[in-house]
Amino acid sequence: MFKTLLAATTALTVLVQPVAAFPTGLATSVQDGARTIRPGQTVQGELRRGDDTLDSGEYSDAWTFQVRAGETYEVTLSASAFDPYLLVRGPGGLSEDNDDDPSARGSRDSRIRFTAPAAGEVEIGATSYEPGETGAYRLTLAAAGAGSTRPEAGETSGAITVGRTVSGSLAGGDEQLDTGEFIDTWTLRGRRGQQLDIRLTSSDFDPYLMVRGPGDFSSDNDDDAGVDDSRDSRLLITLPADGDYRISATSYEPKESGAYRLAVLEGAGLTAPRPPSEAPSTRSPEGGVVTIGEAVSGALAGGDDTLNSGEYVDTYRFAGRRGQRVAVDLTSSAFDAYTMVITPSGEQFDNDDGADGTDSRQELVLPEDGDYQVRVTSFRPGETGSYRFSVEAGREPPRQAVVAGGARVFALMVGVSDYEGDADDLAYTDEDARKLAEVLQRDGSLNDASVVLTNAEATVDGVRSAFARVAAEAGPDDMFLFFFSGHGSQEATEVTGLEPDGKAETLVLTDGDMTDAELGRLFATLDTRLALLVVDACFSGGFARNVVDRPGVMGVFSSEEDLTSAVADKFEAGGYLSHFVRAGMSGEADADGDRLVTAGELATYLRRQFRVEVEDVQATTQDGQRNYQNLVIDRGGVQVDDVIVRLPAAAASGGQ
């Protein structure tokens, strides 16, 4: 949502407060009635009827302050009465809007960090997201000093870090490429597996990006393929090794000059957009070796090799890695395109029609390292004609690409071994909770707001309170995990649709029980991307109907609702489910190696492990009927490809 800044007059109280900072870029003039604010200040104000309004109907207060070119500033607008929205306009093309603070989980507060492209007066618009909203607010301005420095001729342009944007300019006296383009070079310290989104923008020249690094790493880009008619340059890359990377800002044509902005951002979950159609190589139509990112031209013709069914075929090969996403495209106006991708171990993936009907497109996550074979052919025998064939870097599906990595798992992990005489003690169940926390923390997935409760800490009130604290910290982009390992029980209740057997299932805590109905009410308070309930206890399957009853909730239970669960002594675990959930979420469930553990992958992994390890483990009902311990999984509305956790690169290979 973009807004137009008008004038404002509102009486305000000035306080004092510090902060930190970051960058940006279009200008509007400051209106009469604007108030001033200085870096290091916090001011209080109020949007009210009678204030000036934006064109779209929102009340707005205007604040101004002086900036120096190259200095970095941060503006924060917070309010509890309305959804804050910030606008910043100033000299040198400065124009920034923000609704919600991108660094705060689920926050409605607004924050903009920018580096001033030129000296002069900047105007801040404090307004709301919706028209007509009113109420008190706090506006904070902080300065963090210099954003970047220009190099002397012949020198590199200095260091840059992830999350930083720098301003610079290409000019006479800069270093030049052999082809005559001016060039500035910035050094970035990177680590293996790190995903980066690097952007070079300029209104003065056609930007061109180059990245060079360890092991002869090389990646260039002219125009951002993800934006129609854009001249700006953008690279989405995964660093192959630890070390120093050189990011060069230059132009497409020799001798171009002018100001630019270079941003290096975290790129977790992003994959490079498909490049525009490029001039085909002169490769022969008989096939050969292609590299990912390469497009070739060829033709099916009489005299080519043929399949057993009579279709002409050209065969290409490319080298791939397990977990790598690729898109295999074959287009032709002369015949109905058909591709066959054969893995190093001989598995075959076929495709006839892509989105355009007669063209073929396969989007794959490569299952293993090695050389892949692609057979380019036709749907019908004897078809001939020219074609264009390419193997490109693939994209994550949109529902996966939006899931960020890092500490996005907000967990309450409960394990009870010592029941202090109220029930039989259990072996290892307290360790189940601790070990799960250790694994998630080691992999960088566990948020610091998470809580582990064991033994005497695991009271009914303790679980309620911890659940509320963790849930309050988790936002709509996060995953909430509730894990329990300990005794489960059943108690008589009214026969209903939720309890058709007339028994409510409970978690046995140190001072009492928590019912399935109460746990369902706790889960109803969550506002997260996904919630996962894992219960390793007797009769745990009965929790499914009470908890997995709304979108975004998945449940995994160690046994059916009327059967017991066993201690997994062979794994030194309180239960088989505890052991395998821990292993699966740390990477063993990542079947395709794409660094994502999805709901489908976790469910399949757990079922396979139970089939191998738990198939003959006996279980009983409360009245002594005998059967076997069977895993219960209920994904509810959670889809197969929904992401449970995004793994760091080091964990993607699996293993514990």
C-alpha cells in the first residue's frame, strides 16, 4: 500500500531516547505545519479527527529533521490504538514507506532504516494503515553514523556486511574493466551455504553486478529477471565456501557513470528467478554436456537415435547435487515436446506437457549427487523439427519460499520421569525434552523464547503459564511446537463426537492432569504459520480430535487413543516417537536434501521408522485387551509440502 504525504499540525511532547540504524531512496517538499525531531529523540503524539489527511483518508502528522549525506538513520513508529504506517521523503530521491517492522515477529509497529543519499531536510509522515484510525503514538528517531565511504581511485570500495545497503557512484578516475566500464568493488566475508540476495540499483546508468569468490566462484547479472523491463541488477546466490567474496558494482556499457545503491540481504529460501530467453549456444543437435543455467538449440531429425517406440531423441547430460532444485525446459513449435530425466542411479522422471500445452517443463529436487541424463524427444513417433532446451536453477514453491530460516521454532518441551510417588517413574522421558531442545538449538532453529519443563517444573499451572508465554512471542511467520513425553491417562467423560468412547485423554503432570480439551483450548490461542503437537504417551492418539481441529495444526502421537506406548530402551529414549521426532527434525526426515523438512517428509519418515522398529511392540488397553503400538499422524489442514523447519546447510545431509 503506497500513500501520499500531506501536511499535519498536532501538538506533541518531546522525550529523549537513543537507538541504531540502515538505508534507502524520492522527494516531496516539506509542508507547512510540520514539527521537528532530532536524532536521539522520542516524541509522543496523537492522530485525531481534524488532523490533516492523506489522499487515501488516513490522518497524518508530519515531522522534519536534517540529514547528512551518507549518514544512516532509523525511524520507529509504535502505537497500541491503531496500525502504524511510516512514510519518509527527502533529498536525493529518498522515498520509503513501511507498514510492519520486518525485524519484529508479528509486530504492527512500523520501522524504516535508511542511509541519506544527500544532505538536506527529510520529512516523516506518522500515519495509520487504515483510513480514519486515531490514537496515541510514539515516534523515535535514531542516527547510527556513516553508512559508507567512497574509495580513492585505484582502491577497492571497502567492506560490506549482510543486511547493509551502501551508496556510491561510478565516476572518472575509478578502476576500469578491460572493456572500459568503471567499477567499484566491495568485500564481503561469507560462509559456506549462506544464501544472499544482492541488489544494485541506479537511475543514472544500467547497473551490472559481478561476484567473485573462493574456488573460482563467479556469478554475473545484468537485469533483474524477476521485474519486467527492469534495468536494475539482482543476484540470488548460495555461497560455496567460507571466505572473502568480491562484489563489483559496474555498468553494462563502457564509461557510464552516476550514483548507485548496493544492498546485500539475507536470501534464505530464495532461488534465482528464471533468466530471460538467451541466445542459444551453437551446440550440435546430437546433445552433449550442458551446465545449469545454459540454454541450447537443436533439432530432431531423421538419422537421430530413436527410442524403442520410434521417437527421435537427443541426449544431454548435466552434473547435479542432492537437494538442488532445477527446471528442465523443452520448447518447440514443430513438435509436441517430451523430456525424460534419468538420475545417476537410474530412476526416471517423464513429462509431456508444461504450462503451455505442448512444451515440456519438469521442476525437480535432485535426489542424489552425480551426472543426470536428459532425453529430449517428441510425444509421437517420427516427429521432427527444431527446439530450445535448457536446464535452469529452480524455484521453491511459493508456500515454501516464504518460510524463513533461523530461530523460528517457538517450543514448549515437557518431559516427566520423576512422578514423586504419584505414578510410576519413567526412564529417559525428561531427557527426551532436553535432547530435543539441544538438537533444535544446535541447528539454529530454536528461538530463545522457548521453554523446557522437566519433572517438578512440569506442573499444570507451569505448563499453562509457559504455553502462554511462548505463544505470546510466536508470530504469524513462526512455527509453534508443543512436545510431551511422560505418562498419559484416560478419565471417564460424556460420550460425544469428540469422545465417542466416553473417555477423555490426559497428560499426567507432576501435580495433576491436563485434558485433551484444555490443550485444544490452549492451541486455539495461537497465531502462527504452523503448529505441531507431539505427544509420546499412552493413549495419546485421542488428542487429535481436540487439537487438530483448525487450519495449520498437525498432530503426531505415539499410540492410538486406547492403547499404551512403550519406553524405547534400545535408543535410551522415553519413547520411540521422541527419538525419531528428534532425528527427523534435525535432518534425517529431509528425504530430498533440499534443506526443508516438510510435513509430508516428517510423516513418511516417522511411519517408516515405526514400521522397522516398533512393528512388534505390544500395547494394551486399560481393561487389558492386547494389540500393538501404532503411530497416529493427523495433518489436518497442513499440506504435504508445508514446511516444518528450514535446516541450516550443515544439517541438510541428515544424521544426528
